[in-house]
Amino acid sequence: MERVSATIEPMAERELREERLQKLAELRKAGIDPYPSKVPRTETVASFIQSFDTLEKKASVVSLAGRVMSYREHGGIAFADLFDGSGRVQIVLRKEELGDSFTEFLRFVDQGDFISVSGVPFTTKRGERSLKASSWQIATKAIVPPPSEWYGVQDEELRLRERYLEILLDPEVRAMFERRAHFWQTIRSFLVGRGFMEVETPTLELDPGGADARPFMTHHHALDTDVYLRISAGELWQKRLLVAGFEKIFEIGRIFRNEGMSSEHLQDYTQLEFYSAFEDYRDGMKLVQELYRTIAREVYGKSTFTIREHTVDLDKEWEIIDYSALLKKKFNINVLTCSPEEAIAAAEKLSGNTPHEAMNKERAVDLLWKQVRRSISGPAFLAGVPVYMEPLAKRSPQKPTIVERFQVILAGSEIGKGYSELNDPIDQHERFKEQESLREKGDQEAQRLDQAFVEALEYGMPPALGFGVSERLFSFLENKSVRETQFFPLMRRKGS
């Protein structure tokens, strides 16, 4: 009779668990350690398959180790699929060769267990490259079986909460996370190859800065003071390093923002920020365009992507869009000269709602822009942003009402921002004060006055380009929500 273990029998989970716990006890009673520290392994599955012809010709004895994804037994032969992360291979066990060990395999081994198998490579009559077992050893006894490979993990909340199961069972999800690793490594190699040095800056700050965002706060008991989780990848710290004499630096790190959740927004995520002395935002646009095209080529082998309802070709010429001119055309409002009341009225007309009491000119204009950007497929650079919208960017010498800032626009969203860094300590102090005024009026995302940073600028910071982009870029290239492209997105407590 053929025994198939590729799918889970319709037995209650509790009963399945009890059955496996009984096997665990029997293993120990038989003097077999179900969780040994080490088991024989001479090859990965991938290296075994790659060297198969040579190994088979020499009849080399090799040892593989991995998880039993499925197995079937027919008479005195058992076939098991072994998976070790690098690939899958069939293991063949024969009763006439293994004797009692064959019986123990059938008795103790279940789908999901990790085992080590030693034997010689051989090709089956059907032409499948396999390993004929001469011995086997339990490596880890799984108490709960994984879901069926056929059905996978169907429940969305369970899928994200127990992501390890989806990765185990879905090769496409595993491949996506391998691309994610390649994505960040490509960025790192790109910058290092252009003379940038990787740095690390504090995650806990007394004054969170470098972005417009609501921070998370905690208490530092040793110092007996409240501190914040950073909301940027060390922007104000990296600029201090420019003061210190480093000219090309970058950081890839985790940042935290206590904000809403959406397909584009999470509370903790990975961000890149880099800074380059004696370059400005024009240099930044050239470098960023080259970076994005390199990512597309190295990670995906293509330049054109379907993202939501947009088609984006990164190799085509990138349009430069004027922020103020576009909003003037769309809403007949001059965002450079309008009053707060005019901006708020325009936002109210757009939304049809009475503005929130904390609404100000900055947030109103931003709402107008977000409405417009949805239709822009890109790739494009957004420029011409008013000074009051960016407290850390240098004013344009030709037009002091705007800053030398650019944003990358892809598929109707902002996917990266850079600017000529403000290095005038007097101007920076005044802009911080304006932000503090907004905070006092209820804008919790407005930036704080960081006096220590202003003092650092007083020692002199060279002209510099700064740029930052988060893992949102990766999620867009994958055409998935940012939650889908994180290993373990934050979830509510189970049952809450």
C-alpha cells in the first residue's frame, strides 16, 4: 500500500501534535537525540546537483541535510523530498539495504522533520537525480507539521504572522526576499564603488530630526531621560560627519515613525541616506538616476516595470516637473505667495471636508500635491518646492522662495528625496524656529529645534548633496505593498 505524506491528514492540530510528541518520547526512549547539535553534511543540495555527474561517476559517498517536504513509501522503498534552502533533491531509501533503519525511518520521520542522509548519487529509471541512502539520522523533530505545499498558507493574517511558513512553501516568496537582499547589496556596492564610506549613527536620540514625522518615545533608565527612536537614517548625524571632514558617507539602517499604515507606509523600515561634499542637487539627480538604473539592471535584468496601473521605464529620459507651476495649473493657486488661508481653502475644496484644526499652509499644500502626483507615472524629478516645505534644504540663489530639492516620482508616488544641504547655521536656526512654531500650533510632524546640530554647523559644513530612499522603492519594483516585502511586518497581538 502506498503511503503519501505530502499533505496533512484531516486531523485536529491538537491530535497531530500529540501524535508527534509521542514519537518524540519514543525517540528518546530508544536513545536517539531528536535535537542533536550537529549532523553529517558534506554538500548542500545545490552543490550536490551541480557536481552530480562527477560524484555519480566516482560513486562518492556524500551527506545531505535538510527538511523532509514530503515522502511516500511503496513496499520496501521510500522516496523523500529533501529541502535545505539551496534546493530540493529526492532521497531513496531501500529496506533491503537499511534493514531496521528503514523501519525506524517509517516509524519516526514525518513531513517537516529535518534529517541527515548519507549515501551515493544515482539516477532513477525516470532520469531523476537522487541520493540512495546508506544511513540517515534525525536532525530536528518537528512537533507541528507545516501546511500542505499544495494549499500553502491561505489566511492572509496567518501568512504575515507566520511568514516563515509562506517562505518555506512558496518559492516565489523566497525568491523575492533573495532579491531584497540583492537590492540592498547592489546599493551598497554602488556607493562603495564611488568612494562612499558606510557609517552608523545613533538610533536613540534626544531630539529626533531629519524628517517630518511623529516619533516613538521611550525612557532611558540609566540616563533617567526620555529618548526617541530616530525618524531618519542619521541625517543630522551624518552632516556632523561632514563637519568632521568625511566627504562621502552613507548609512543603510532601520528608522521608526509613529504614523499610519498603508500599502506604502510602515512604522519601522529600512532606509538609505547618503551625503557627498562639494556636490549639489543637480549632481544628485544624475547619481540617483544612475543608481536606480543599476538596481533595475543588477537585481531584475530589465528597465521597464508594471507598478499598479503605471508602466515605468527607468531607461527613458526622466522628466523634471516644477512643483509650483504644476499646482498653479491644477488648482489656480500660487503656492509660493499664497496665504495660509488660501492654501487651506484650496485643500478644503479638494477634499470637501472642513480642515482639521491643526491644518496649516504646509500640510494644505502637501495635500494638493498628493492629489496631483497620483497620475504621474514617471520616472520624473520633482523640483521647485517652496522653502517652507523643506527646512533642511538650501535656498535657490536664483529664486530664494524655493529650495534646491528633488524628489523621484515613480508610479504616482515619491520614491526618494534629495537636496543641496542647508549649511548656513543662521538660516537653519530660523527654519527650525518656524518648525517649532508649527509644532506649538498642533502639527506633530513638524521638526524640532536641534540646537546641538546648529552649533555643529557654526564650525562650518562644506556644500553638500544629501539623498534618502526607503525600502518603498523595492516594494514598488516588486509591485507589492511594503508589508508584503518585509520579512515580518508588525502585527497586532494574536487574538486582539
